[in-house]
Amino acid sequence: MADIETTTVNEEKYHALSRAGEFELSIDATGGDGPTPNEVLVADYASCFSFACRAGANRRLDIDLGKIETSAEADLNDSDDLTGIRFHIYVEADLTDEEVDDVIELGEEICHIHDAVKESLHAEIELTPDAF
């Protein structure tokens, strides 16, 4: 048995309903009835990276980051393929420059999506401490 199982139903055009466990996600290639697949990927990546930063800071640095807000940007080519991703992470905690570097490094090490995407799409990351 697989560790993760999902189902996706596409009945017409370019809209699909995906189910993961008890949760549904509406995805639309045109962006009309839900986020596009690329938008979902970028949002998932940003979420996972935020969680990884928090986990790494808590477990390995004994730092509580407080509130985290991650702004993500992505570039597409003429075929709508992702060509670049950038994160700007704002954290509530007041961190030293060394702690900022450590948190980003831990995020890159722990984030499952960062590990799964091809290296040319690894996000460029900027982190601003004491942001709230």
C-alpha cells in the first residue's frame, strides 16, 4: 500500500477536483474555477518550506519563529512551465544574521517539496526577521 493516495476527477474542460484523505482541492488550468496547477505547486512549496523552517528552528536551534508569512513569486516561460521561484519569508522572531542563514539552511534541508523539485527550480530565499 502507498503512503499517500489521492484521486483526481476531470469531467470536462480543464477543471479537476482532487481528493487527498478527507480534503478536496479544486484546480483549474485556466485559473477560472480554482488555482492553476503551477499556483498550487508554488503555494505547496511555500507552505512546506515555512513548516520546515519552523521545525528546524524549534528542534535544532531552540528558536520560536513566532508568526511566519511567506510571499512566493514564480516565473513562467511561453509554454507555462515554471522557470524560477522566489520566497520572501517574514518571521516575528528577532534573529541574528547567522540565525537567518541557519533557518534558511534548515528549511532547504527539511522541506520535502524543496527536495522533490529539480534543482533549477529551488526557490531563491530571503528571510526578514523581527517583521511583526
